[in-house]
Amino acid sequence: MSAPVRITSIVEGYGEVAGLPVLLRRLAAELGHYPDVSKPHRIRRTEFVTGAVAKAHRLQRQRAGAGGIVVVLCDADDAEDAESPRNAKKQLEQVMTESYTETIHQPAFSAVMDLEAARSRSRSFRRFCDRLHTALQALPTDERP
């Protein structure tokens, strides 16, 4: 059996640095893949529109290797009606027994969230899942478990 596919990523928030690897492993496991998921490379939101994202992508492409996958995750929650509601973290905190801390809670919620419910309720999450699954299915057969 060959080494697992490597998935690298670029994100903008500290919560995504902690939570995205958990989510990527869960989504890959749905297809029977158990990838080597590296810690995401974080760049600030303002750098997504500069050459910094291209530089980060080149770096992550090298880390992923020839058969690897690079995920670029940009938070679009400030775009008009990006699937509402607004300020979801604050709404979540209102039903929690403690203050929401993205670096603690985002990976924990990523580990237990209902993936099917999220896919059915969020077009952007469904597209994210579909694109990751497409990339995993496109791997050469010797890269599959």
C-alpha cells in the first residue's frame, strides 16, 4: 500500500488552522481515504487579494507533493447573504455554557458536526465537500487505500 495522500491548506483564521484538518480527515474518510493532513498555512484576510496567496499556494503545493491536494479556504461571511444568518459565532455562544473560543471549539465542533445536515443546509459547504471528493476520486489508483 502506498503512502496516504497529503492534503495541505491555506486559511485566514486561527479557528480554521485548528479545525480544518479535523474536517478534512472526516470528509476524506467518507470515501475511504485517510490522508496526511498538514497544519494549514494562515494568511490574513487582506492578503487573499495580494500576491501573498499565490506565494502561500506555491509553498503548500510543494508540501503536498506531486499527488497531493491543496485546499484554499476563504471565509466569505462578509459577502452579501453568504447563506445567512449573520454572526453565527455569537449566536452559537448564546446557547453555550462558556465563551466561544474558535481555536478550542472549532476543532471540537468539526469533529462532531452532522455533515449531512450541513451539506443539505449550506450550498457553499456542499460545494466544498463535492470539490474535495472530486479531488480525492481523481487520485491515481496506487494513491488509494
